Amino acid sequence: MMQSVKYWLSEHPSIVNFRWSQTQSFGSTWFFLFSSIVVYVVAAITLHAFLSIILPKRRRVPLGLILAIHSLCISLISAVIFAGILLSAAADIRDTRWFWRRTKTITTPFQWLLCFPLGTRPSGRVFFWSYVFYLSRFLHLFRTFFTILRRRKLTFFHLFNQSILLCMSFLWLEFSQSFQVLAILLATLLYSVVYGYRFWTAIGLPSACFPFVANCQVVLLCCNLVCHFGVLFLHFLKGGCNGMGAWGFNSILNGVILWLFLDFYVRRHLRKRNADDISGHGGSSSSSARSCGNSASEIKSE
């Protein structure tokens, strides 16, 4: 059973022989990337404006089980990508150890996860799963339209965050950027848990009494920030990491996303604390129920 899983996720010829190419890979051109982002932003703004015109302000569009199915699909796809890139990374580490010894730039598997050797090309196992991760980002874009339909809400942060994450996953492939394997492992692990939780709550099961999704996103952003410092350290210590130009651009974008998210997270926390202070000193049970209710509303608004 395990051997069959390893074959289909890391040893299949389509995975081993994968190559990122504008002639062979769907969605691999700069034109496709930018046109997709423009279409996404324009469509989201148009839908929001259209609903604002034809429907009352607080009227929401029921989606039934669509949200639950979407969350389940992303959770399962993320789990497959996590397993695939984990097995593929282990196979690539096994097959390229000899090259590390010759170049003396990388000495441990963890260093390879953070820092690709100079001259790395976007081909092989881990780049196949990086490509699948890039394609899966388009599935995440539908969440914006679901939010507009259900919550009648569209924010700059949401549009910016989704567009930048799509752009970054493209840059990982285009420039064989270092750190992408570890970044995909962290992101897909988070997505499988978070969207599994969203599926859990979407079908009516109880939610956590704290902002589960927001806390997971903070953990992911902080882990990415720490790993970026690790990449920079190895770049100067080991004589260079591949794709550092794209890494620098991604680092700036990650910093902007982290700042916007923390600003949003802190403002929401302050509003919640002020609301609790104003509501007075109720019983502990009512306070706990109010906390669970706030958490559930936060999950629905994501």
C-alpha cells in the first residue's frame, strides 16, 4: 500500500519528468498570470457592485452546501499536495546528496528545503507539486465570490492577498525560488486543517470558542517570516541560493501581507474587547456563549 502511494505521488513518470515550460505547462505565461488577476479583481468588484444595486443592503444570497463542498475539496487537495511534495522532497534529497557533497553549498536536508543550489531548474518531482499548488490557488479565488454572495462584503485586503499569493506561487516556478518546498508544506498543512474545519462548521457541527482560522493564519505568517531569515542567512553563509531576486520580491509582499493581516487582526480584537467591556459583567456562561458566537461569526466571515 505504502509503495503504491509513493509511486503515484513521487515516482510516476509524469511527476519525475515534469518540466515547467511555457509550451508544456498550462498557465505558465506572464500574460496568463496578469490577465487572470485582472479578470479576478474586475469580476469580484463587478459582482459586489451588481448585488449592491439589485439587492437590499443586508440581503444575502443562500449558497446551500456549495461552501461545504468547496472547503472539503480544498482540504483534500491540500492534503494530497502536502503528502506529494513531502514524499517528492524525500526522494529528491535521496537522489541529489552526491551533488551536495561536490558543491559543498548544502550539507543537510533542512538547508536544501530552505536554499536550492545555484543553477536549479524548475523540473522534477518537487516542481511538479509546486505546479499543482499554483493551479490550486485558482480554486481559492472562488472563496472571494462566496464571501461577496453570503456576506455582501469585499475588502482590499482580501483581493490583494489572493492576488499576491497567486503571483508568488507563479514566481516560485518561474525562477526556481529557494524556500518554496518548505513554504508549500506549511501552507498545505494549514489549508488542509483550516478548510477541514470550515467544512466541519459549514455542515452545522460546533465551532471552536476562539478564532481558530485567524490564529492558524498568524502562525503560518510567523513561520514564513522566520524561514525567510533562514534563507537570507544561508544565502550569505553558503555562497548563494537560487532565485534570490524572486525571493526578495516575495519577502516584501509577505511583509506587506503580514502587516495588513496583523493590523486587521488587532483592530478586530480591540473591537471585540471593547464590546465585551461595554456589555458589562455578565455570568461566565453567558460570556463563554458570547465568545463562541463571536468565533463562529469570524469563521463565517473569512
